[in-house]
Amino acid sequence: MFEVGRLCVKLAGRDAGKKCVVVDVLDSVYVLIDGQTRRRKCNIRHLEPTETVLKIKKNSSHEDVAKILKDHDIEVRETKPKEKVQRPKRTPGAGEKKETVKKEKKAPKKKADKKK
């Protein structure tokens, strides 16, 4: 029933009510979906299969899925890869140990013996 290319409607989660396509069958319980939803692993109990089967290859890219869905007049969610942020190097803060210079202890001053 859940073969590659099967058009489904998501029933649960924040993508509920949106259309998706089965991109890969992972095992008897999980499939990989893409389309109006986020591309992710999904439990088959959270999907309602439709009669439509699209011609896509196993593990098709998001761009391939988007083209095929646009041909069937289904709007697709556009995703962007996250940009890597260059973070500054860490400098010692208030709570971190700093290299300290050990101070030499001075010899205690001797008290002069007072003679009576």
C-alpha cells in the first residue's frame, strides 16, 4: 500500500492536512516523505494514502519531488539549507580559569628581641 511515489495526506503533527509523497520505504512501520511537509521519516499510521501514485525514483531529491508535484498542481514547501555561522573564538570569561602568576611568599619579618 505504501510504495514509493504514493501521494498521501499527513494526519498528525504540525504538518497535518498537508500532502506528501513517499520517497522511500524504510521498514514495515516507517517511510520517508517529502512534499508540502518537511522531508522526514514518518510513521505510516500518521498518513492517509490516496489513489494517486506518482512516478518518482527511490530516494529522489527534493527538487525532483517538487517538479513532479508542481506538474500535478500541488504547491511545494521550499526549504533552504542552514547557513553555517562563523563564531568567534572563545576567550576566557569571568568564570573561567586564567593562568595566574604565582607570587613568591616573603619570609615573615622577625621581631627584634627587646631587652629589658
